[in-house]
Amino acid sequence: MENGWPTAETLGGLIARTRADQGISQLRLAERLCASAGLSTVTRNEVSRWERGERIPTGYWMGWLAVALGVPLEQLERAAAVSRRERHRIIPPNWTQLMAGVYVRRAS
């Protein structure tokens, strides 16, 4: 542990764990994010993609995640770095890398 935080936790794992610890659903987290940011662009589906590691939120949404979850931004950024490293190690067979850190799912 570093600074009291797990060092190898992915961003998706951190979001899911923190959300569960607070007893809120993916929908409620999405609603918190939208209310905090004053935008209605984050859905429960997007939160699910973040938790599954399919996507990593932009810096803009990372800041709002810190607010909505009550987690230090540095902890989220550290977990995002772990997620990016993990993505480079394991690329599912139905995904293609477009550029560094950007993947798309191929049609079946």
C-alpha cells in the first residue's frame, strides 16, 4: 500500500468498490456525475464501461468522479495508470488497437 491506497487497483475496480462501499448503483453514480458537472452525458452504461475497463474516463470526468465518489483525484489517476498498463498486456481477441491506449471492438 502506498499513501494508504492499494497500488495495483485498476480504475474500474476502484470505482466499483467505492460505489459499492457507498451503497449506490451505477445509475445513481451517473446521476451524481451529471448533477455535479451540469451535463447529462454520463449514463449508467458509461459507468459500467469504466468499471469493466472498456473505457477510461477523460480528465474532465476524472475530476467529477473524485467529487462524486469523495475520492482524491490522485488516487483515481494512479488507478487509471494501472488500467492503462493492464490494457497493454491483455487485448481481447475481438478488440483492435487504433493508437496507443485506444481500442475498439471489432464486429463479430
